[in-house]
Amino acid sequence: MRLKWRATLVLPLFLLLALPARAQAPDDFYRGKTIQMLIGGSVGVSYDFVGRAMAAHMGKHIPGNPGFVVENMPGASSLIMTNHLYNRSRRDGAVIGMPNTNVIFEPTLKVLSREGGAVQFDLEKFIWLGTPVQEPQVMMVSRDAPATTLEQMKTTKVVFGSSGVGTDNYTLPQVVNKIWGTRNEIVLGYKGPTDIFLALERGEVQGVSAAMSTLLVNRSEWLRDGRVALLMQFGLGRARELPDLPTAIELAPNEESRDMLRFIGAKFALARPFVLPPETPPARVKILREAYEATLKDPDFLADARKIGLEIAPIDGDAMTKMIHAIQTTPAATIGRLRAIINP
């Protein structure tokens, strides 16, 4: 009887001891904590600005108001950071990653490392918070170019500037050549969009493909004064700023081409992704997703976003998860055609 009494006493004590741990999750977990924001890029670049703006305001929308510390982890187009997030980071909801979009396509396209050998993660096991912006690419030519329409470019060469094989300003003119039979010639060696813009103004090149935000921030007068002819935009839909400019998907001549362009367009839709490591507790995922979405409506965050030229056009975590699955299950034939274009 004495043993039986002791057993009866121990069970309630065990339950009482267990209650504080359960009560902490999820609402009290973040109190007094610091969340680590890992950015897969260097300090001072566009990715860094967006990540730091999110880190500056997201904490006040999380129960317990945790602090944030930002750590830049550049290298291999953020493959280093993404591998670290997947394999070494804590999985308790206190780490958020921000990879480069090239990483999202590496498991299928395999262009950042030899046959994808540096990929040490499964994209579909990550937990996606979403992206606050989409970044359509705009293809344009100077009004002084020898051809200013797709039809004319099928018989007349136009020279495009590029910063290197594998960059968007190289890949997109190549894709247009392949799909529409244009005769674009690509000149390599420019450091970035600003140098290509200057080259176009000097007449060294006649065309360029650039991020819409870069165009609007650096050369909005080109649009205002009609100095360039816009050919198409690359993304999954028309950007609010350019509602009358068709997407490449809309202009594509057949379904095979549209499949390829949808794959490319997803990259520009998922422009600034935020992600959690696998196995993050569901209750904390819920808290972080809600806080992330609340931050995107926060007047202080929106004010900071305007300062860095950030046009908020979000895609939430559930929608992004579906897009990641679609990317991962793209038919091998489509991937093969794209790889042949990107790595001629």
C-alpha cells in the first residue's frame, strides 16, 4: 500500500513539473530571446537592405517582442548560407534565413556548382514564410536601335549588354533568341546594370534586360521620355507599374515555350524569400508567419521600404510552398532546354 501511495503522489508532481515547459510554448518562448536573421549576401546589397528592414520591425509583432540580430553569410550565390540553415542552424524558431533566388533553382538547373554537387538541402523540407516583393525583369531596346519590335529583331541584329554568362541579363536575351528566333548579340563584361545603362546611352549597346525596380530607380526618365521601347516583362503576371506591357508568357508561341517561361518567371516572383529550417515547431511557425505578414502592413516598415525603393507585392508562405513544389517537379525536358540555353 505504501508503494501504491507513492506512485499516486509522483504522477501529479511529474505533471506539475512539466506544466511550465508546456506553458512557455508558444507565446512565452520568444520573451527575452534574440532571433538570428541569416542573409545570403553581402552587406549593402539589395538583399541585405530588405532583410535588415524586416529584422528592424518584425520583433514587435511577435509575442514577447524578441530582438533580432542580422548575420551576413555571403558566398556561392548564398548556397553557403542555405546549406548552413538546413544542416546546422537551430530548429526551434529562433533562426530565419534569406537566400538568393538562384538557390531555389539550383537543385533542378544545377548551374551554381558542378552538376548541383554543392546542394546539401531539400527545398521542400524548408518552411517558407514568403516574399515581400516580386521583381519582374523588363527587356527593352533604345529607340535608336536598328530594330525596336520582336518581329523586326527576327531579321535585324540588336546588341545587348550583359555582366556575364548565367546572369539574367545574359539568359533572357538568349531565351528570346531561342523562342522567337531573334538575332540578339550579347556583349559581356559590364560590371552591372548601371554600366550597361551607361553603355546604352553611349550607343555601345542597343538593348538591356534589367530588374524593373532598377530601371525605375535609376532611369525612370527613359520611360517618361519614351527613350526606350519595352518589348516584354518576365514574371508570372504583369507588374502594377507596367500594366500594359505583356509578359513573355503571354507572347510565347506555344505551350513548350510557356512551360519554360513559367519556370523562369517564378524566379522573379520569388524575389526576396524568407525561410525557416526544417522541423521548426508548428506553433512557432504560425507565430512567425503571422508576424511576418503583420510586418508587411506595418507603417514603419513600409516607410523604410519606400526609402530603399522597395515596392511591396507579397506572396505568402502557403503560396510560395506550392510554387517551390511546382519548380521541383518541372518536367526534365523543360529543364534540359533551359540548361542548354544558360550553359551554351
